[in-house]
Amino acid sequence: MRLKTSLLKEPRHILYFLNLIKHKELVSCVGWTTADELYSCSDDHQIMKWNLLTSETTRVVKLPDDIYPIDLHWFPRSIGGKKQSHAESFVLTSSDGKFHLISKLGRVEKSVEAHCGAVLAGRWNYEGTALVTVGEDGQVKIWSKSGMLRSTLAQQGTPVYSVAWGPDSEKVLYTSGKHLIIKPLQPNAKVLQWKAHDGLILKTDWNSVNDLILSAGEDCKYKVWDSYGRLLYSSQPHEYPITSIAWAADGELFAVGSFHTLRLCDKTGWSYALEKPNTGSIFNIAWSIDGTQLAGACGNGHVIFAHVVEQRWEWKNFEITLIKRRTMEVHNVVNDAVDLLEFRDRVIKASLNYGHLVVSTSLQCYVFSTKNWNTPLIFDLKEGTVSLILQAERHFLLVDGGGLYLYSYEGRLISSPKFPGMRTDILNAQTVSLSNDTLAVKDKADEKVIYIFEALSGKPLGDGKPLTHKTEIVEIALDQKGLTSERKIAFIDKNRDLYITSVKRFGKEQKIVKIGTMVQTLAWNDTSNILCGIQDTHFTVWYYPNAVYVDKDLLPKTLYEKDASEFSKNPQIVHFVGNQITIRRADGSLIHLNISPYPAILHEYVSSSKWEDAVRLCRFVKDQTMWACLAAMAVANKDMATAEIAYASIGEIDKVQYINSIKDLPSKESRMAHILLFSGNTQEAETLLLQTGLIYQAIQVNINLYNWDRALELAVKHKTHVDTVLAYRQKFLEDFGKKETNKRFLQYAEGLEVDWNKIKAKIEMEIAKERERAAASPAVRA
């Protein structure tokens, strides 16, 4: 991206500035009511209303001469899609120690004596149930929405210049000299404090979507922190102190204001654009609700407006750029063809993937096919502030303040999933994932929980219970290909461990398996179930993550690893399309990596059951990783002939012998059970044998695994082969020179003599019965 400003001509740049001088003194604060209407307050005691659609500026009210405004914050417009009754008012803090509740029409509803000295900042929480104010007296106070004092949260020895609520409205972040402090509202909860800057901290902001904190101060730096106080980014020193900083609502961008300086930054800290407007110091920055524009309160009486343009989206051979607020340019890099897409309203969000471009404007949604840019499908939106668009191969998801909406690419509403306590305003691409048949959403109220829905019906998947992990989850991602019954979800938890599990669950506890540690970022491939991630100092590709459910020993052999030191600190995977992975480094630069195309071809052969082609491919490539993937895929699909070839090729002779022994088993049920045992699914193997009446075989499985208690339990329950279990147990103990101590075994062994000839005869009879049964049931064998 690049930045070019112009006041006279139509721009082609990231931020387009419009300077309109209406105030006679410095402007101290600004705040948006809608995406096109802004209020500003100034030391000339006037509150102005700016309408960007009509370019009109009107005076709302002139405040008394003793009120000098400092900070302004509008009451939250809506919670969970429901409009708030108080949404037509704002809080204004002033230098006389008061805060004022003022209606949209300019009527002062209430003035409250709040602090000794100026009230430096005031913020409503996200629900609009509480107001926090901070002042020159160093106090942090919590008020009800009607202006009644609830509590004095903190008393500092120095003025508190800035304050912000935590995402759950249960904590407050405020400045104290060079320090930042996070204080929970609960009386005895732990307070987090750290030194953040070398000079006085002037501004701070905490985003509810990405849970990241911004700070800026007199040391001329701005910094990005996580909610534990760990530094993620620190800027180079600017020429002047940084006087304002603010997150866009979706947490993807933030803006930084200083003397004659406005900077647009990515959430990771690096700068998209730097502009030097003639504004004096920018004391306050406010983003519009839809995140497409911002306004700044300037020291020379200006109110500066800036529009975010020249955003880019890339997919395969297409590059799309937002060149104006209502115009996109499509560039096909293969044939150099260029198309212009014009929209009636300004573009708010867009997504390009799976052969479709989805664009949301303030009133409508446009769906373009990459094969035809001339005739988009258009439908109206219920609410114009779409905060997130996610795409899958067959449909896409729109997230706005009202809910989650799943649409087909023909514009038909498929479903609208809901769950208790849903807050759509804090969802992002890391906490929501979409595939052709499944939607997964991380719960913000309990971050150990993932809600999983059927895409087509919007109902909870399986038994309706959400997926629960032992620690907080940071990022989730669904795989994109294959059968619904085999759909997998990968997620990173707070400890940066990577787990994988199946989304299909009915009653039983789901097996969640760890496949990676110190994982920073992950992405599934768009055309095959290959997973990539950056863990510690390595870039890793899991060519067949499902191997962990088939043969854990094979998983390390199915990986591709590459040194990741070139990606620097905190890189992010942007795309994994085809064989190309796009990674964004911490400085904003993009790196493109290519991986081998053969694993994706192998996935395709296996999904089509072309086992001979798969073996031929592995023989051609002559790569141990490919053979390991094929071995795991063959076992997962119960093709033991291919599995035998693949295991032999990687030198796993013991497993080849076991596969050969499976082939000799008389019945299909026994073979299936031993394949399950091969994959480590003991319980499922036993269940299969019991359901098909192969009681002895189920007992023998437990004897072979030394599950003595379970083997005896089955024998007693089904009144068969108790002596067989006792005989094998006795032989086992004799081999190790030990005596029986298990009371249950002692009880059943009392007075029983082991006759191995009898036991062998019974075993042979059981095997003969199984052969007869298999021969008599050709339909079952087929």
C-alpha cells in the first residue's frame, strides 16, 4: 500500500484527507454517531455536527464559557443486535471536574461533579451499563449510566490521562505516569501493572476483538501489547510526542496521531501509511462504526477526515484493489486484463477466495464470480456494518452486529446459527472458521469452548454439546475437504500448543490430540487437508494430520520442516492456496513459499480410491514422507494391501508382519477389529467384536494387551473362557516370577486347575466357529 494525499483532486491513496475549519480554537475530541455523522467539541465551547453525505456542518449547542471539553464518548448503539434506548446521547468530560450527559440534540441532561481538577477521559463499557472516568486527581471512578457513583476503583498519585475497558467489561486499563495498569472490578482480584514507556503515557486503547492494547506517550513512541502486558511491537521514536491513538472496531487497523502527523498501522504494529497534514497536534482520533474512515481533533481548529482506500485482496491470478471508496480495480496478472467494479455505496468489507469476490457495502452485498465480473448477484443487508466475511467452497458467512448469516453464492440465506451469550461484535477470522458443511465459533464468555454448527441447518452438530478444551483457545481452523464424518478442527491454545480433533461427536468424550508445540499461526490448504503452521523456529507442514489417529509413530514422518528464522518475530500465515503459502512478516512484507505438489496429488488419488495410482506416484517421487502419508491413508481407508506396500517402503517390518497376520483372520469383523487395534482404537475394536458376537476374540484382544481386569470382566459377564483368562494370567506371572495379588483373580482361581490342552481345544473350536460363520455369511463378508 502507499499513501498520497490531495485536497483538490480525486485521490488514489490509502487515506484521503478533508480539512474543514469551523472551530475557532483547538478541537479536543470527536465522536461518530453513524458512519456519516460526526460530533466535535472545541475550546471555543461549541459542539459541531458534521454530515459527510451533504458536506454540511451545523452547530448543535454552545456550552457555557466555563466548560472546556476534554473527552467525548457516545453511548453504545446496540448490544447483540438490539438498539439501545440511550444510544442518542454521549458523555462529555470537561476541565471543571465534571462530566456531562448530553443528548444528540445538544440538551445537557445531567452534569456530575466527578473529580478534583479536570476529568481527563470518560468511557462507557460495551454494554452501556457503566461509565468510567479518570482525572487530574489520579482517581479512577465507576458510575452508573444515570450518573450515580458506584465505586472509586483506584487512587493514583499522578494524573490519569487515559482509560479503556477490557473486552468483557470486567477490567479497566488506565495510565499512571510511565506505567499501564489493568485493574479488575472485583475487589480482591489481581492487578497487573507494568512500565510501558520512558515518558508520560498520554493515550491508551484496548480492542475487544483482538484483545490487544495500544499505548502512546511523551517518549514519542507507540506500542502494541497483549492483555498480559507482553510487548508485541514498539515503534521507532517520532519527532514529537504521540498525542492520540485508536483502534478500528474490527481490530485490524489502528491510527496514530502526533504534531502534523497521522499514521495508519496494521494490528501487529507496522505502518501502512504516514501522512503529514497541516493540523497541529491531533489530540483525539475516532473511527467510524464501519471502520472505513476516521476523524481527528486538531490543535489548529481543524477536524480532519480520512478514508481508508487502496486495500488489496489476492487470490491465484487475481489482484483486486479498492482505488476509491466506491470503486474496485480487478487485475488479472495472467493476461493483464483490468476491470473496474463500481458500487452504489462505499465498500466496507470484502473477501476474495474460492473463485468468488464477496463485497459488502453500507446497504448491500455483492457476489462476483471470477469468471464474470460484469453481472454480480446483489442482495440487501439487514444491517450495514458487516464486520467479517468468511468464505468456503460452497457458501460464505457474513458477521454483523445482529448475528451470523450463511449465504450461498447465489445469494440465498442458508442458515443463521445462534448460541447462548453470542456477541458478534468481537468475532474475527481467528475465532470463527467455516467449511462446506460446518461452522465453528469460539465462545468469548468461556474461551475453552468451541460451538460447532451444521452449516446447512444452523443447528449444533452431533449431540449438541460444544467442544471443550482444558485451557483457553486462541485460534481455530476447520479443514476444507473430505467427508463431513471426517471433518477435523485444528486449534491453538493459550500455551501455544496445536491440537486436532474430529467435529463429529455423539455422547462419547472426543479424542483431542496434540500435534505441535509453540505454534504461532496456522492455516489449512484450500484444496486438500494439508495443514501448515509456524512453530518456534520452524515452518512446518503436516501433509496428513489425520495420521495421528491412524498411527502416531507415522506423524513425524509425514511432516515437512523448514527453518523459519527468515520470517523474523511474530509472522502470520495469510493464505495457503494450492502449493503456495503466503506469510506476512512483522515488518509487513510478504513472503511466498512453495511446497511440493505431490502430497496434494496423493490426497486427490486417495479421495478417489485410486490406490494403484497412489502407489505409482510414490514410487516415482521416491520420498519417505510420501510413503508415510500413503501408509496412514491406506490404514485409515482399510486398504491393507496398499498399507503393506507403503510400510515396507519405509522399513516398518514389524507393522508389515502385523498387517499380514490381519489378512489371515477368518472373518471380516475380526479383520476390522484388528485394523482398529492397529490404529490404537482399543475400545472401538472391542465394541465391534462384542456387537458381532465374537466374545472370545474380544477377551483375547484384552489378554494380548494385558488388560487383565477387563478380560476377566468380559469372561465372567458372558460366562465363557474364565479358565482361559486365568491360564494366560498365571503364565504371565510365572514368566516374571511373581505371585498373584489381585483379589478378583484369586477368587476365581480358587480350586481351578489349568489344563492347557482343554484351553487350546476351546480356542481352536472358537476359531473354527468363526470360520464357519464367515463362510455362511457371504453378504457380510462383501
